[in-house]
Amino acid sequence: VQLQASGGGLVQAGGSLRLSCKSPRMILSTFWATAFDWYRQAPGSQRDMVASTSPDGTIYYGDSVKGRFTISRDNSKKTVYLQMNSLKSDDTAVYYCHVRQSGIDYWGEGTLVTVSS
């Protein structure tokens, strides 16, 4: 499973970014049936789940991002998005796309989000 994360960058507090996670090699039917997660890891901290989207439409958000972040998926493009609004300095981290298939965890390369105050 190949996951390509992109969209990170430097943004001022209060700004917005949209992250993308593409899975070009995943066949379409598998994409439809797969739950995708976004995690983030700040320096010196553990990697925490930020948001998750399941094939049945179930969506999860971490408490710290509720109301500010939106996860979505475009099945036709085999891409999952994380729209991040009202960014805070605490959102500064490397963001990772993740799936779990057949008991194996797959991670995309992280994309760095830096929020300046």
C-alpha cells in the first residue's frame, strides 16, 4: 500500500491548509472498503490520531480539532483530505496518513505543518 501525503506548509495562526493523501496503487474497490486516518506527531510527543473516515461513513475527530478540521474522501480519485481551519500553533506537527489492512499498518511519508503565532 502506497500512501502519498501532501499539502503541508507554513501558515499563520488562524489560517487554513488542506492535506491530501493519495493511494494511487490501491484498486478502487479496496479504497472504498478501507478506513483512512490522519495522525500527527509534534516534536517530543507521541503520534496521535487526528481524524478518521470509515467506509460506512463513520467519522472521528480528536477533541483538539473538533469544529476546525474536516476529513473527507473522494473515492473516484482515491484520495482522502484533511481540511484544517483556524489553525493554532499547537497544530504544528508532522501529519501522517495511515491505513490498516490485514493487520498491517501502512504509513505515508509525513507532511510538515508549521503554524506561526
